Amino acid sequence: MGWQDCAIASFGLVLILGGMTAVWWGFRELRLAAIPAPVRASIAGNGLFIAFFILEFSDGFIRSGRSIFYWTSALFLPALVLFYGQLTARRWAWWVARIVTAICTLWFVGFLLVIPFAPLRGHTGAVPWWGRIYVAGVTLVFASVSAYAFRSLGRSEARTYYGIPPRA
């Protein structure tokens, strides 16, 4: 292993230990029973997107010639900040999550409509028909998770949790 590989492994170890410490500290402070189900659903949706961003990061790093930056890399830190805001019931987190989930729902539905007609290409060339079905399925999952999180955040329990007055 070269110095670059050792640095990457060390950085990964620091991230793992930091993440484990953050999870341990968070579970000490957090009372999951106090978080209503609609808020937990939106937090789980955000967690899915964070996992996707991490997967894209590792894919770009390992398979694509160590290109660390991909367009989803710019979304990872804002998603983590939103995750923190959701867990700590910040009012801004409700607004941001509601707006982002609405935009994501429209974004993924728009892509779902384009997938059958777009000239999709992979590393080996044109994507076969089953690849289009796979891409459409993943896009449908992201669209439905975003739509459900948007709907969940609109419920009165979620609004009360974040300190937003109920609708008239």
C-alpha cells in the first residue's frame, strides 16, 4: 500500500469511529418515543438519501478511477445538516425538508417519464431494456419515498413536533 492508500484507510477509520461516537452520543440524548411516526418516516427517507450519496461517493472513488467528486457529493453535507435539524426538531428543518421533498418528488417523477425515451448509456455502451426497468424502478422508489416524506411532514403531529402552528 502506498501513502495515498494508507491516508484513505486512516481517513475511513476516523470517519467510522467518529460516526460510531456520534451514534452513541445521539442515542444517549435522543428519545425516539418522543418523535412522532410521521417525523420518523421523513428522517428515514433522509437517511435513505444519505446512504445513496455515500454509495455514489464510494462508487466514484473505487470504480471510476478515484474521482472523489460527483454531483451528488455536493448534496451529502446539506443532507447531514438537515438530518441533524430533523432530529433536534428545528423549525427550519421542517421548512427545508418539506421544500426539498416536494422538489425531489417532482424531479424523480420527471425523470421517470423521460427514462423510456432517453438514450441511456453505461460503461459498456447503451443500456439494455432490463437496465431501463432497473433505472425506472430505482427512480420510482426515490419518487415514492420523497412523496411519502412530503405527505408525512404535512401531518399535524409533525407540525406540532417542529413547532409549526396547525393549519386552520
